[in-house]
Amino acid sequence: MGVFNYQALDPRQQASNGTISADSPAMARQSLRDRGLTITNLSEAKSGDGVPFAKLFRRSGGSAEQLPELWRNLAVLLDAGVPLAGALEVCLRQQAGGIQVLVRQLHESVQSGQSFADAVARHQTWVDDLTIAIIRVGEHSGTLAASLAELADFQSRRQAVSSKLKTAFIYPAILSIVGIAVVIFLMTFVVPQLVEVLVSADRALPTPTRILQWISDLLLQHGFLLGAGIAASLVGVFFAVRTDRGQRFFEHLQLSTPVLGELIRKSWVSRISLMLATMLRTDVRFNDAVRLIREGLPHKLYADELRKIEAAIEAGSDIAGPLQGSRLMPPLVVQLLAVGQESGELPKMLEQVRRSYEKEVQIALSRFIAVLEPALILLLAVVIGFVVFATVLPILETTRMVT
């Protein structure tokens, strides 16, 4: 049975749209006609229809912001004794947009006898391997409600951290764009007119003014080529970073950058701790959890650190050994992992790391923004100040000669 998006007019000629399940487009059209609707458009729905692609981790997409609410509602209904198919039907009635298509397809799959984990695994644009593993373990152990509640909390925290990081960079991004636009405007419209007036006076221009004139002429005469060159360079960097070697080089560069490196390091430690703690609380085996996180981690260097842990555990060693002296994992984290492994309370220790480093990320982010914003303002002031100085200098020299 398929799911179809439709647009139609009701008997009062008012627009109506939504989704409908049917074995074929013809049957979908007939069902809509039976409701008294006049069909204007009918198309097969995909689980990502109408939803912006958002990739937080590998193969993670769909309208990710809506998923925690879905898992949480399912957990509440299952905990209250509602069967899974009935819980999905209830959730279907209160969803809209692309996620409604997802819930409808999950409902159809579960009703046809498919396991919930297998049904979810069919929608790789919405979920990642971690989500599938948590749901599968919860389903097999009979603790699906608790697993879905953990999953909802995990995704909510992950989205909250990502949202804070994005929000913090909005002002610096706007400041950078405005600054570049102002400089381009000055160099291509204002400066040429001022320099033309100064040149018409038949006086030798000072060195700063000649430099300004050269930059202005360069932008006016070869601006298109410069823009194309910059665009080509950015495209080249983009494709280079997508290679394994290029990505590792870029990650090394990021982590070596003062202030920014600290922020990135603490952010990834917090994320990995959160994912590990969540999976261990849902009874996923430690090595399986490490493998799933490593395979879905976009950061190559931290994936290498997890590979060390995975290899050490398979060899019967402890967690802390391969991480001693690591530049990516702080000594405090390594020690807490070792204590958690010895005491059998690894999820508890990971939760402590997560809480501690979430606070550290906020502090590091505040420091980074506190450094970045004045640096951008200072850079913009220096550039505009140079333009003003180079423009006013010949006028001042002319005035001094007259006096």
C-alpha cells in the first residue's frame, strides 16, 4: 500500500490537501471522490516530501526537529498500555507535513506485521544508525517505551546544542557580510569618484592613495575574474575537504586554532558522551555502541579515537589505555571513563562528562564570540579607516601646501 499527497476542492470549492493511503493512484482518486472532493493534484508521497534536508550526522535527515516530539508521544502512549499500531495512529492524527507521511508509512508497516525497528530502518533520510539501534534494542528487550523516551531526550539535547551554536554565529556572519558589502561599495563607487577628483588636480598622489586607487581599479576592471577565482577556490576547498586526507587536514587546522579549537574539542566530547550514555542506558552493548557512533561520526579524528577504544575492548584491554596522552580526549574524560569501567557505572560517568562539557561548551562559545565580534569590528574599522585616510591624505597635503 502506498501513500499519496493530494490537493483538491471540497463541495464548497474550498482548498483541501493532505495524504491518503491506497494500493494505487486510481484507488486513491476513487477514495477522494467518495469523500466528495474534486482532485486537482495527486502524487506519490516520499517520507521526506516537503521537508528541508537536515544532516546532523551521516544519513540523518528529514525534519529532525519534529522527531523528538514523535518519539516522546509514542513513549507516553506505549507506557499507558496503548498498542504500537494504535499509538502510531494517534500520532498520525496530530502530525502535519512530511512527518505525517513518515508516521503513516510506519503505521502501515507495523500493521502489516513488520517490526517497528525494521519499519524505521526503511527511512534513512529521517533517522541514523543510532536511532535504529536504540529502537531495535528496546523492541527486543520489551522496553520500547523507555528506549523511545531516552531517544527523545537525546535528540532534544543534540538539537539544543546545535541550535545554540548556529544562533551564536548569526551576528558574526551578518557583520561579516555587511562589512564586505560596505568595503566593495566604497571601493567600486565612492573611491573612484574621489580619486578622479584628486587626479584632476595634477598633483602626485601619496603612496596610500595610489594603493587605494590600484585596489579600486583592480575591482572595477577584473572584479568578475576575481569573483570567479574566489568561487573556484571555495569549490576546490569544498571538494578537497570531502576527501579523507583533506578532511583530516581541515580538522587538524580547526583543532589547532586558538579558542575555536577548544570550542570544537569540548563540543565533540559532549556529543560523544551524550550518545554513548544514551545507548548504554538502552542496553546496547558498549562495543556495539562505540561502533555505531564511530560509523556515524562525521569527524574523522574523533572517529579514530573511538576506533582505538573499540580495538582495545575487543583485545580485552581497558578504555583508558589507548587514550592516554590523546590531544582530543582531555585527561579528566579519560580518567572518568576508566573509573566508570571499573565500577560498572559507565553510563553515570558519561552523563557527568556530558553535563560538565555542555557547560564548558557554553563558556568556550561565549569566549569565542567575545573574541570574534571585536576582531571583526576591528578589522572592518581598519579597512574603512585606511580608505578614509588614503582619501583625505592628499586633501590635507594640498591644504598644507596652500597655507
